[in-house]
Amino acid sequence: LRCILIHSHRPIIWPSFSPIFTLLPELFAITGAVSGVGQMARGIVNTPEAMMAPRQGKWWNELEGQWVKTDIPADFEKYCMDAPADDSDLLGDVTAEVEASAALGVDGEVKETYYYDVLEVGPTAEPSAIKRCYYMLARKYHPEKVDKDDKEAADKFKDIAEAYQVLSDPELRKRYNAEGREGLSPDKTSVASDMPKI
């Protein structure tokens, strides 16, 4: 050990590691070379298995860190034989939605299609399709998007909002499908009150 004086009268003792510090670059190089050779050896050992395993129906499971055999016929027997033949386990929600839309009276027979035409959808359109078309048309004809003096665009925007108000409400849509705009009460819709009497 050697002593170094630094701006004070008390000596600070520093160990003399200078031979180790001069060997650091060589140690890093040797460590890197050993690691690289180890990785190359692992690659050489594992490459034949990595090439053959997929041909044998195996796949690499990263969670387990090993090759896993896939036996499709056995897996089919194990997982799919208990499934219902009519796919009711998969179509349960879709079937319920179709039945709900049929309960709304959207089976294709409606008294008039004015609101459907305004939103550019058919009478059998799902609520999600009605909503999507409403948002697209509302953005297109919004007063801030078109010329402020464009009366036709303003009227179109009001009709779009009115149509969406009726068709997005299940009760109003059912009444509209059965009776048309005349069946809607003026307190629920503004277009129904503005309709000319024939």
C-alpha cells in the first residue's frame, strides 16, 4: 500500500491495483471470446434438433423452454369431441343478438325506410352498423365541416341526428318499423312534428 497526500495533512491510503487495471482490457476480450465460443457451441448442438423438430410435428414452447409434440388427432379427440354439434357454445351471443333484433321488428318488413335511407343502412342493420354510419355521416355534414351558409347540409345533419335518435332507441325503432314516422310522438322526435300532414 502506498500513501497519497491530498491537500491535507492526513494521508489517504489507496491500495495499489495497477496490475489488475492494466489487465482489464485483456480480461474483457477473453471473457467475450469464451462467451462467443459457448454460444456457437450451443448453436451447433441445437441446430439439428431445431431443423428436425418441426418436421416431427413439434413446436418450441418459449414458456417451458423445450420442444412440445403436437398430436392433432389426439388433441381433437381430447378437446373437440365434447363440443356441441350445433356450435351453440360459440354462437350463443350471436344467436341472442339475432333474436333480439328480430324482437325489435327488423325482419326486413317495415312501413317506411326514410330513416334507414337517411343513415344509408338497410332495415335489417345491426345497431353497431347504424352507429358507425351515423358517426361517418355526422362528421361529413357537421356544420363546422361544411360551409356555414349551406342550408342543405344543415338540414341533412338534422335528419341524420333525428334518424339516429329513433333507430338507436330499441322502443322507438320498433314503433317506427311498425307505424312509420306517423307513429312517433312529437315529444320524442322533432322531425315527426315537422312532417307535413297529408
